[in-house]
Amino acid sequence: MNFGGIQKTSLIDYPDRIATVLFTPGCNLRCPYCHNWRLVMNPPDPLLSEKEVLQILEDRKHFIDSVVITGGEPTIHPDLPEFIQTLKEQGYKIKLDSNGLNPEMLKKCIPHLDYIAVDVKTSPKLYPKLGTTNVDELIETIKLLKRNTIDYEFRCTTVPKIVNEETIPKMGEIVKDAKLFAFQQFIPGDTLDPSYNNEKPYTEKQITQLANIMKSYVKEVILRV
């Protein structure tokens, strides 16, 4: 498995853990507000090999206790389950970030994962703005996680053109009774669609209002703003 980048130390990507973050190239969505669009559209050449990544992790075992695999979208890579299993055998706690559109791949990964974060980006009706017209796979993933024992969260980046008080109830319906939903701040600048570069983010008060709507659908809501 190859990677488009690595962040050797992160204190925020895996809750309560010190992690190394691995970035996979490519994605099956085209979110206009994406900040990692170069990784999606024009991955670096050469990519980091699995051997190189495993050596970096081995060298840093005294500093980290976990690995986060993000993207791009990791689940588009067929060798992801084998790589996760390799990490698990080496003793790491492993978190996966995903857009949830490949539930069959997630089923293969879950036995070796400790935590998974799945994006619920907007209401199903607005997903065409992100590059897909079919959210059945996302809904299947949501059901999969809710009936599984793995630690998980659903999360949403609060992009004003994509998320608002009208979309939250629609999102709430598809994650109903989930244990955790996280709202994240949108940060403008260097986005795939330049029109989002200067989009004014919601204030913390506005995001809190969105969170209050979601509270009637899920067990816990947190803010990362």
C-alpha cells in the first residue's frame, strides 16, 4: 500500500492518544470545500511505500501509541485491510477516517480497527454537490457501525453552503440513536472549488445551534471548533 503523506505526530486526530497520521491518495468524492484536494487530484510522485511507512512507525514507537489512516479516502485501496492487520500485529491502536461509501471494505477492516470516524457531510439530497447521487452505501455503513461493538463517531464539517438548520434533521434521521456525533469547524482557504476559499465560517454560537438540533437524534454531540 502506498501513501501520499505522513504527519509524524498528532495530538488531535485520535481522541486521547498520540498518533502518527497516514494520508492515502485519491478519493471517490469531490467535495468542493476539500483542503486535501491536491492529494486527491494530483498525488505526489513518488508516493511513500508501505515499507517506508512501517520503518518510520518503527522508529517512532517510543513517541506514539496509535496510527490514524485518513485521506483522500482510504477505502478505495484494496490492500487496506491487510495493511491495517499488519499494523495491529505490531501493537498499534488504529483509527480509520472514511466517507462511509464503501461498507463492504469497512466490513473487512473493522475486525482490526479500534476506532472509526465516518463523515456525514450533509443531507442525502445534497450529496450530488459532493460528487455522488447514491447514499445507500453511507446508510449501510451507518447501520453497520451502530450494530457493531467498535468505537466510532459520525462527524460533520460545518460548511455554510452544505450544512444548515434544514439539513441537520435529515442527517439526524439517518444517524438516529448513534452514540456520538461531532461537529467540526470549516476553515476557508485553498479549497478544491475556489469559491469556498473566502466562505465565511459559522460562528461557534451558530455551530452550537446546529448541534442542539442534532441532540434530539443521537446520544451525545460534541463540538470541535
